Amino acid sequence: MKKACIISVGNELISGDVVDTNSSWIAKRLLKFSVPVVSIFKIGDDVALISDTLKRAAEQADIIIVTGGLGPTDDDITRNGITEFIGEDLYFDDLAWQKIESYFKRMGWVCSDKNKLQAWFPDGAQIIDNNLGTAPGFKVDFDGKIIFSMPGVPSEMKRMFAESVEPELEKISDGTVIKVKKVKLFGKGESTIAEMLGDLMTRDRNPLVNCTVSCGVITLYIIATAKNEQDAQQLIDSDLKKLQDIFGDIIFGYDEQQFENVVGDLLRRTGKTLAIAESCTGGLISKMITDVPGASEYFTFGWVTYSNQAKILQLGVDDETINKYGAVSAEVAGQMAIGAKAKSGSDYAIAVTGIAGPDGGTEQKPVGLVYIGIADGKNCDVREFKFSRDREFIRLRTAQMALNLLRLKVSLNVV
């Protein structure tokens, strides 16, 4: 089985000014051709560093994909780094230069002599046309390795990859099939999940089960390798059944599903509607719900009742309740949820109130204290949570928890 390494080049990537989205996109595309990525490097614009990184990549992989550093400025030196690595010289390609000039003329732009830099390539390279921009890519075969160099602009890179790299991958594929299934969990910590998995995460088994964590969501990757699609799918299905038996309703979704997709699908299938009343999350839950196309089928009303007065006037929260228990309390969360359901006429209502910080906490009510209320036609359940970390995380975790609680309640009512 062929293996790949990805190298992203650019000072802007290592300074944090630009997020490297190319690597994750390429890694996913490579799996479709049964080419797993064994390493990803993010490096600055330096000829020696590029050459050294290519040497490391060649020790690990058969296919090396480089993005970035093919522009017309003095710091675009990826071609020089690759040339140094393979021990060749650069040459100027007249046809490539003509295509660059034609592109500028077609766009009505002025072509500078600086753009000639983009027409220089390592000796022996196969030029790859750029149908969206001025920087051609190229392919180099060296010492049994294949190096693809593409622009860093995501739209240009993706078009070039689809048109020119993927056909090459199809030629060299050995027929091995790799399939990946993502299983998403919420409500348990990573160490607890690991204990529950037992020997399913043993490194030498097939399928391989990997685990990642992001903002409280644990994603298990079932990675099956087989000689054909059917056998790979059978391996996936077998482990998927095991995970479902182990984790039950801790599993909230699969593959690219998010909380808002899962909740939206549940509400749509059951013909139920939802209203949301938010304080500390400031409209985040409503945004997540309405990020899903077609949310108007089930989302009816949304309130951001940040002040006490708004809670009283808009949701009918009793001012005496606020005076006695405080705006951040189980009692207020419950009245917010009940008021939102009554005023909207919806089947369900979510209400959240809490202290997101960084200020406003006390010993009795610290930063991260949150109350979430879920009202339906029968009752209103209110839960207390204490989240840590910063304001952004607390707000996101509150929104995720609220949608997860709604998911569990709607699922229970369906049963």
C-alpha cells in the first residue's frame, strides 16, 4: 500500500496568520484512493528547510504532496527547495510563460516580469496546468518517490488536485480499499471512553479504531483495510455494532453530523417544533440550529434575553424569582423554558442561563456555572453544569449540552 506525506509551505502558516486547511482536505481525498497519510509538515519559506523536510518525508512515504510557495514573489521558493532536494537545476519553460501571459491578458491585468518566476521548474518535472490562477504546479519522479507541488491557494489547489493528481493516484493504486466510519460521542471523558473500548483500540487490529477529542466531542474513527469494498464494509459494520452496543445513547451522530443536524433530523421526522431562549450563549444555540438548511420546518422562535428585564418582559419570568434565586439559577432557567414554550406554541423549548466569564463569578456561583432547561408537553427538566476554561469554550459547551439534552428527550418521547 502506498503511503503519503503532506508538506504545507509558508511563513504565514507558522506565524498563525493563516490556518492550514489544505492538509486536512488532501488527507481526506487521499483516503479515497487508499493512500493513508503518515505525516504532515508545516514549514516556513526556507530553501534548506524545504529540502530537509522532503528528505524526512521521503523516508516515510511514497507520495509527497507539497502546497504553497509557487507565487511570483521572492519568498516563493518551494521550487528551489525541491530542486535542491533532487539535485537538479531549474529551467525556464517558454510554453508555461506564454500561458501565464495569456491568463493575465484574458483577465485584463498587467503581467509583471516578476511573474516569470512562476515559469521556472526543476529539470525533468512534468508541468501541471493551473486553470484558476497563474501558478502552475508540477510533478517530479525521484528515487522511486512521486512529488506533487501545487499552489497554496485552496481553490486552485483543489481544482489542480482533482484534475491532475487524482488521475495519477488511480494509476498507481494497488487495489487496496480503505474505508473510514466516524462515530461521535458526547457526555463521557476521553479516559472513560478508552476504558469502555477495552482492546478495540489495540494498534495491530483491523479495523483500527482511533480517537480524537474536540470541545467535548469524542470522535472514534473505524479504519478498515481490505482487498475490496465489500470486505472493508463488513469490517466496518462489525465494529460499528460493537461500538453501538458499548456506548448506546452516548453516540449522538456519525461521520460529518453535528448536534444541530441530528436534532434537526429528529424534529423533522417527528413533526415537532422548537423554541429557544438564551442568556449566556447570546444566540449561539439558535445560530447552530439555523445553520442547517430547512431549519424553518421546526424552529419557530428564538429569544436572547440577556438582561433580567428581558427575561421578565419577553418570557414571563417572575421578578420575585430572580430577586430570590438570581438570574443564574435552576428556577429562572425553568421559567424561561416554560415561558418560551408557552409564548411560541412549540413542542419543545430550550432555555439557558449562566456565567460565561471571565468576570461575574462568585464563590457560590463561579464562572462556568450554567443551568439548562428543556420543556416539553409534560414537564420541564432543569440541569446544573459547571464548565471550565474560557468564555468561548463555556458558551460552546453550553450550546452543545443543551442540544444533546434535547436530543435525548426527543428520542425518549419517540420511544
